[in-house]
Amino acid sequence: MTRATERPSTREITCRVVAGADELAEHHRIRHSVFVGEQGVFPESDVDAVDARPDVLHVLAFADDAAVGTVRLYPLGSSDEAGLWQGDRLAVLSDRRSAGAGGPLVRFAVATAGALGGSRMLAHVQVPNRRFFERLGWTAVGTETYAGLPHVAMTIELPGSVRGSVQDG
């Protein structure tokens, strides 16, 4: 997850699940820019086997009609984990972080997973972003190493049902 230096913005942020190959390519471009280019979390690519799963939702955030951020979410799916979802690959382009897309992306992921029957979501959060997630209602449940870096394991209870659109805008 990217560093969260969210500032209030007058721009409207719209989040939606990617529609088509061009938006999916943009989703991956933003992730690559943040996780490979900027942060060096992954040496060549952050794309993994999860991206190919048919139940994965790739999300884009838009400000002023330009894609500025991403998040990925998916059900964990084993019988022991019924209703459990994973949120990851939260990324906002460094030159667009002042647009305030991080919060809407996280809220969109939570609302979407809840609307799809999820009961709880997990995330691996970079240590500097812990407070940002706590302000959004998440709870730390431990520390871990993820992608070779220290992270905080965090969780949030998902809303039982979401009425209307899960689009945050």
C-alpha cells in the first residue's frame, strides 16, 4: 500500500471496477509506477497469479477524468474463511496524491466486498500507513513481513449490505 498523505481536495474522486482491457492496462501501469518504479517493492513487476483469477476486482480511481489510483480486492474463498476478502495493491500516483484518492479507494473496496456478501476484509499495510487505515475504521491485528518489507496486518468488518451504488464519488 502506498504512503497515505491524504489532504482534503475539492476534486471529485470516482472509483469503479475496471471496464475493459484499456482500463486494466492503466490499473497495472499505475501499480507498476508506484510499486516497481517509485518504491522498489517488486524488482520487475507486481503482477502475480492473483491478477489472473476470475473473481479479482481491479479498481481505478479517477480525478478530473484521469486515472490516479488503484486497489485490488478478492474473496479469500476457503471454507474456513467464508466471507473473508483481501484488499491489496492500493496505489496512488505520487504526483496525484494530493487529489485525495486513497480514502475513496479504500472505502470503495470495503463497500464493494460488503455488497458482494463479504463479512471481513484483510490488508497488508505498510507501517507508515497504519494511522491512515485506522482513521478509516481498520484495526491492526499484528505485524508481518510482506513482499520483504515490514507491514501491519489489518482488518475491518464489512457492511452487511450496501444500498444503491457502491461507486464513491
